[in-house]
Amino acid sequence: MHISNFTLSAVCLLLALVFGAPQSGALAKAAERPNIVLIMCDDMGWSDIGCYGGEVSTPSLDRLAAEGMRFTQFYNNAKCTTTRASILTGLYPRRGKGGLLRQNMVTLGEAMKLAGYQTALSGKWHLGSGETTHPYRRGFDEYYGLLDGCCNFFDPKQRDPKYKGGRIRQFGHNDRDVSEFPEGYYTTDAFTNHAIECVEKFSKKEKPFFLHVCYTAPHYPLHAKPEDIKKYTGKFRMGWDKMREQRHERLVKMGLIDSKWKLSGRDSRAYDWELANHDHEDLRMAVYAAMIDSMDQNIGRLMVALRKSGEADNTLVLFLSDNGGCAEEPGGRSPKIVPGPKEFYSAVGPSWGWAQNAPFRRYKSWAHEGGIATPCIAWWPGHVPKGAITKEVGHIIDFLPTFLELAGADYPEKHNGHDILPVEGKSLTKVLRGGTRKGHDQIAWEWSGNRALREGKWKVVWDKLDKKWSLFDLDADRTETNDLASTHAGLAKRLDGDWSDWAKRTGHRVKP
């Protein structure tokens, strides 16, 4: 029987309407595509929040963890800028000429916009403010926040102290500069206000939305509200050594770390607690804790807004930190630099910065687990299993391919006339649904002379202070206490060579 082209087309259209059109290379049906809220904090340690063994009261994050999934082996890039570049592009950070955000890279904002999503970014950007690097020009329909790395929480235009360079930081709303801030302003609140406004605006439209919320908390300067500080004053007089021991015990009981992993030893830059000014040190950590507490309150506000919008059940929410706790100490340890008020600019310093990553070694800027491991929570009702803990290894470069898969969209090979670098991340969708995946054969890191490469259970690490490669079996010893480089010299040498190959591909410095 002869069937005309017109009749065949009509039949195909009818079948598509009844059974759904094929989704390969096309957008999934709107009802199947979740909204995505990616929340990232700044310079927070692996074990700071309650659901990861910390002392800080974080009921909002704890609820997300109880109703969702916690990762035990999720990685960032150990540094603000490189982490942000990787999250946005699905690529390892590129070093050298061209900067971290180039036109042969597509951002999450651009990719999700191409996938039919509404897009917004609230908070810290730290990747430039030019024509090709500003968030409003790289795919985000709405932007409000800090274009720089850190700022005064109460008055973002207050000049940094001389010991921090004396800069006035860049702040913006879409493509406009923001230079005035009202009485009672606090960045953590303001970033959340903008995020809530976007949820309310976006939820009224048919298209799904992608919202990236980038808190500056708890990055220095240590600024918090008096009522939040009061909750924690006096609670850290046990000192950093005892705090690490207590966190280690809690993490074992929670099932987030293996009981056979020893608590790593004292950091080479840590102070002696017995010789420290206990009042001042307690206050530094109390203000830091108050900053996390305030962030958690605001995440609670954001979740309330999601539920009120009717979008919560169709929203994937993710939370992580951009690197480990920070050991930097601009201005030094002087008690005259008072943590808390906007008039001062203080930091927690190397001892607390190290302890915040218990039970791991090192901190921000280092490639030991304390610098690159992040708490990571995933929440999506009916999709992410409730109360789950996964040991699957994940990396921030995996977010972009994950989100595109959930959106039913392909990674673009070209954008704005430029050939786009192939994505290096791998989708986490199976993991988010409670399963396993074939992960990366190798993952690598570099920052400021510190470097590492992980292959399965094996990890080689170069510490710029030790100036040698160490080798660790992370299954047996994730706290990196037993260096096996001499007993497995051949393996260590091969992984060293693999790291050098990766470094050449990505423009990183190869020589020590």
C-alpha cells in the first residue's frame, strides 16, 4: 500500500505526541527538566558543618543532608579562582596566557541558557569584569554580587587595610556598578535576597531555571552579626588540637570516614595552643562559626522560597565549598585586630584553618585532602535517595555535564563563533540517583607549586614546602599519614609523569 509523505509525517507527529519525541540531542520535556540551585560557600573546611561532624549549628544544611545525599569523596581545586573556573566550564583550570575564563570555553550560564533555562548568579564571581569575562556577558540573565575575591561584609566598598593591599572591591548588579549599601547591610543576606527574587521571578515562567549562589562566607574578613557571634563565644576554648580529635570521633560515628584512618599529625605551620591567647583565638573561631551559621539561616530562607514557589519538588539543590579551610593570616595574630565588627579585618589563621579540615592534612592552596576535599550535599525529592552517603569520587568539573544531561541538552561544540574545548567532566546523574558510575581514570590538581594526581585508590602529592612526591593509598589511609613513595617507587614515578603530561595539556607549571 502506498503511503504519502504527508500521511507518514502526520503519523510520526501523532506518535511523537503520544509517546514523546526522541530526546537524544534535543531538549527533554519541560516537566522532566529540574530546576538546579548550586550553592557554594567560600573557604569553609571539610568538617565545619553539623552534618559533616562540625560544631556549628546548621539545621538547614543538616536537613538537606538528611533528606538527600552526602558525598565523602568530592573534590574542588583548592583555590577560589580555579574552582570557580572549573565549576563554570566543566574543564580543568587553564593556566598561562588567556586567563581562566576564555572564549573557547562555555560557561554554565551559557550552556544552561542554550538548554532553555533561565539563569542567575548571586554572590562572588572572581573571574573578571571585562567584555568577555563579566557574568552578565557570559550567560547569566541576572547577576548581583562581588566581582572580586573578598570584601567587607557590612560595606563592600570599604577599602581593604594596607596590609591587605588597600583595594576598593568591585561590586555589581547585572552590568551596573553598585557603590552604596544601606544601614544594616550584610552580604550573606543580600546575596540570598537576590537569589529569592530570582526564584520568585523565574518560577512564574514555564522555563526551568539554573541559579548559582556563591556566598563569600566564611572567607575573611571575619565579620558577623553580634547575635550570631554570641552563640559561639566560649565554645572553642578546647583549642584546635582537641577540636580535631572530637571531629574525628564524630566523623567515624557518622560513617563519613573509615575508622582505620588515623587523625593526621600536627601541621608544620600550626601554633602551640598552650602558648596562644585563648580569648582572642576563641573569638576568631566564634566569628567564623557565626558566619557559617548566618549562611545556613539564609539557605533556610532560600529553601522556604523554593517551597512557596511550588518548585521545590522539581529542584536539584547542591551545596559545597570552593576549597578547604584557609590558613592565611593577613595582618597577623594581634588581638588589636578584633574579629567581628566591620571596622576590623581579621582571619582565623593557620591553626584553625588546618583544624577546620579535620581529619585531613593541610588546607586551602594545598593539594593534600585538606585543601581539595569538600563537603557536598545533593537534595532532590524523589530522585536523590533520602539519607544516603556515597563514596563515589566526584569533581567540580562534573557539574556541567551532569546539568546538561538533566536538561536533555548536548554540550556545544561551537559558541559565539568559537570552537569550544571538549568538556572534561563526567555526568554524576547515576550517582545522584543512588547508583555508581565509571568515574575518571585520573584527577589532577595544581596551585602555587602544590600538586597532586589521583588514580583509583592511589594519590601522589607534591607539597611545595617538602619539595618531594609522596604516595598514598587512600583506601587504607585517606588522611595521608603513611607515605609509600619509597616502597612503590615505580608507581610513584609513573604517576609523577602522568601529572606532568596533564600539566602540559592544561598549561600548568611543570618544574618544581
